[in-house]
Amino acid sequence: MSNLFPSLRGIAGALVISAFLAGGLAVWLWMQSNTNWREHRDAAYVAGVTVFNALQNGTSPASGIVIDPLAEADQQRAALGEFSRISGAPSPARVTIIPISADAANPRTGAPLTLAIVSPDLIYRLADLPNRQGQTAAETTGAIFRLLASYCSDPFVVAQFGDAPWVRVEGSSVWNCNISPTDWRLVAALFAVVAIGSLTTVALNLSTDFNLFAQQLRNRRRVGGPASYDIEGPQELRDIVAAVNAYLEIERAQLESRAAVLSGVSHDLGTPATRLRLRAALIADEELRRKLEADIDSMTGMIESVLTYTRAEMNIEAPRKLSLNTLIGAIVANYQDMGRAVSLRQSEDVVVQGGRSVFMSRQGQAIVAGDRQITVTGRPIALERAMTNLIDNALKYGRRATVALETDATTATITVEDEGSASSASDIEALMAPFKRGDNTATIDGYGLGLTIVATIANLHGGSLSFEDTAVGVAARLTILRS
């Protein structure tokens, strides 16, 4: 599509022109078919009028119409109303008898006309015939012939004018299927449907190209998207992709430059920090020495925290399939080995209600085991860092930390609940901004980036970080998408 129409403007112009052409052709075919059928029925109407005049006055009917008297045996069958037994009548036979009253206004033509139509296909609806005030018998006969020409059939027609003998009216040149004009109306309707479907498909495909790129860009950080994108589509979309690729390249270069600077600063500070530690060890004043060593540790720790945050923003770890149960269990076990007050709450069994059906009125139930393995697509190192930060945060502000795992069809939620925290959920949520620390900074270690790193990792996995108050403290909820 992009090769044929390089821009949306060209595609829109082509669609408009195609719509006009398709609509014009469909309308022309429809109107042409209506015109041909109207002329065909009008010719049949004229032929019917000439047949009536021929039966009344003995004049010649229209060209192609032949009037022949029936044989003696067929005359008797017609007189008895056994029209289906007349020689030449089709089988099976469906008989339509149409009596035409005489013209009361003209005494010379006061004889009635009876038409018997034997068709192999249908019985003609008399209700379709016009019936207006002052309508003559000739006009009624013409209307009957128009009705015969309106259907693709091959009727067998016999007629009797007054008390005259029965005659056969051979008018295949008027109402035969082979004489009927080609009806293009169905083709026009089909063409219109195909044209509308094709134009709609092109429009939807264009929309799909944009939606596909938007979806890929939206999930880029979560699923580890490519360094650049190459999507087929109109010129405008390719321009957007080129601009996004340029922006991503600049952003990636900035992050790499930031990480390089921080890494260099961290490395360069290593030597003077070591010298400071050695010199501080020579200070006789123990309190002064302890304060200097604490300042050195704070300085180097802050640099390492900023470097960790930048690496999380760079999204350098590729996502892969992993067992969330195993990862959480290993982290909790490590804390327990160090004698820290961290425990793992076992997931409860979940009862799933089944649906009703026409075969069973009661709903069925199924139990999903709480200890089932939960598989997610994620970054194990980043998730371990996030959970470690949450557990450390819970231990700093409370006496113990309890870790739990909740899942549904699309998400997995890791809950870290502290016990005895004096802070509320709203207080902790306010600390999620970079370098934001609480009022107890003098007694709690940290640099104000722990929760910021956790929130960044949650966003990388298509989730979020939130907090809620509990009966014993505050619970942190790290929610991620499972796939």
C-alpha cells in the first residue's frame, strides 16, 4: 500500500476517487437496468393492447405475436376449464384464469375477454394488476402482458373473446426469458458491497498500522522493545517512526552518558574515598573519626544509588520467563538466613465459580491451588531489587515484614506488609519522588531513591506501586503484568 500511495493525502485522494467511480458505476448499472426493464414491459403492454384489438376487430397483433385457434379436442377441454390438458400446456401446470369485463362505455365492444395462463413455475397475482376508474379492457389486457413480461417464465396463454372459439396466443417473443433484458441490479448491488468492503478494508488497514506502532511503542519498556522501529505504512507514519527512532536514540545516548558519568564519578571517588578512610583511621578522636567515616559511606552510597536508578531507567536487562514463587521464596529465605524478621505468607486456595448451561441449572465450582506456580515475563534482577527495597523499607519503618503473592489472569501482585510502622500509606506514597525522604531521616538510613527505583521497575513491567493502610501497619503492593 505504501508503495502505491506514499502518503495519507494520496491514499485519501485515491479512496475518494475510487468511491465516486464505484458509486457512479453502481448507480449507472442500476438505472440502466431499470430503463431496460421499463422499455421491455412497455413493449409487452403495447403487444397486449394489439392482441385485444386483434381478438376484438380481427386486426393484426404486434410483431412476434401469433394467434391460432385451438383444435377441436382442445376447444372442448378449454370449455370444461381443463386448461392443463390442452395440447402444448406445460407440466406441471399452474393455471391462472383472468376474466376481463367488457367496456360498458362502448356497446360495440361489450363482449368480455377471458384469459387462461398456464405456467410451469407460478400463479400470477391478480392483485398486481392496475384497477382504476374508467380503465378499458384493452388497457387491462396490456397490463396482463406487462405482468407476464415481468417474470422469467414461459407461460402458455389461451383466450376467448365473448362466445368466440378459444385461441392460443403465442407471445414468447414478448415474455420469454431469453427476450428479457439482462438485469444488472444484483450485479450493481454486489459491486457496491465489494467496493465498500474494499475501501473499508484499506481504511482499517491504515488505522491498524498506526495502532500497531502505538501498541509496540506503549509496550516497549515493558517487553524490551527494539532499539529502533521499521513499520510499513504511509509516508506520514514512516515520518513519525523516524522521529520516534531519533528521539529514542537521543534518550538512549543521554541515559548512557549519564550512567557513564556516574560510573566514572563512582570509580574516581573510590581512590580519594579510600585515602580518606585511611586518614580518618589515624584520627585519635573516636567521635570525629566515626562521623568522617559515616560521611564517606553516605557519599559513596548515594552515588551507587543514583547509578542503580539510572540503570533501571535504561532498561538494560532483557525480560524472560521466570517463576515468581521461586524468586520470592529465595529472597525471603536469604533474609531469614541473616536472622531478619521476614516471613512468607502462603497463598490461599481460590474458588472459581463455573457458568450455567442448558444442561445444568446449578453452577459448578473449581478450586485453584494457592501453591501453584506463577509464571511471569519479567526481569529477575530488577524484580529482586524492587522486592529487596520494599522489604528493607518495611524493616526500617516496622518490626517485621510479611511477603505475600496474589494473582489473577493478567496480573501478579507482590505485597510487602510491615508491622508497627508509625507512617501511613499517604505518607509513604509522598516519598516516591526522587531524593524525597521522611521526617525521620536522622534515624533511618537511605538516600531517597529506594521507592523511586521500585516504581520505575513496576512501570517497566506494565504495573504500578501503591500503598494501603492495614490493621498492623502499611502494605506496599507491587503489581506487574504476567505477560
